Amino acid sequence: MMDERMQTMTLQERQTELIEGLNLIGSPHERLAALSSYVPWVLLPEAERIDTLLVPGCVSRVWVHGTLVAGRSQFRCAADSPMVAGLVALLCHLYSQALPAEVSAIEPELWEKCGLVKVLSPTRLNGLAAVRQRLRAMAEAWQVRGG
């Protein structure tokens, strides 16, 4: 359900636009609550939540699946915790439609620039770092295979 304009933007442009949009919401706590709106866009169906897709290092169970479609990344995800599901969905949304080289190179600035590091526990931030590492590893594998 990605709109066509987002498909033509660079990953950095998309990230900037996401940050600006989220920052229109008054407080970091309200921004955090709004992340649930990203879940349907990248939801990994229950039947596809297999153990090999679990991300180690997350307190909640988090599944991430990635594919390469026409040279661009497509990520889907799910999590046991609704808050974690929103956070991970935002990451998957950000990196979907990006070139593998962009996924490998560009780090998420969303947490810091949207003030979410102030409201997320160190454990949650570590879990998000583990998800980010999984996305990067998939993108690097696609690059090695010539994707």
C-alpha cells in the first residue's frame, strides 16, 4: 500500500518526510501511539510467523520477513506487543521500497529526531537495534547476490 510518490523518493528523503509528519503530533507519547497506523501496511500474516523470522535480542517476539521485488526491498513484520509492533512497523515501512544499498547504509534517525528515545526504555531501543541489524543483514545479502 505504498504510494507511488514514496517509491520515487530516496530513503533519506522518505525518512525526512516521516520525521516531519510524526513531529506534527504534539508529544512523543502521542507520536508513539500513532505508530500503530503503520502496522497494516507491513503486517506479516500469522501463518507466516515462523521461528526462523524471529529477531534475537528482542524481549517481545518480533518477526521480520524481507524480499527483493524489482530490485527494491519489501519488509513485513509482526510483534507480540502492540507498542513494539508499531515501532517495528515504522522501521519496515521506512526501509520498504528502498534500494538494498540504501538499507545497508542509512541508519534510522526517527527515534532521536521524533523525541522517542526519551520515552523508550533502553531494552526497547536495544530491540529496535536488533531489528535494524536484521534489515541491514538482509540488504547486504541481497547486494552480495547481485539483487
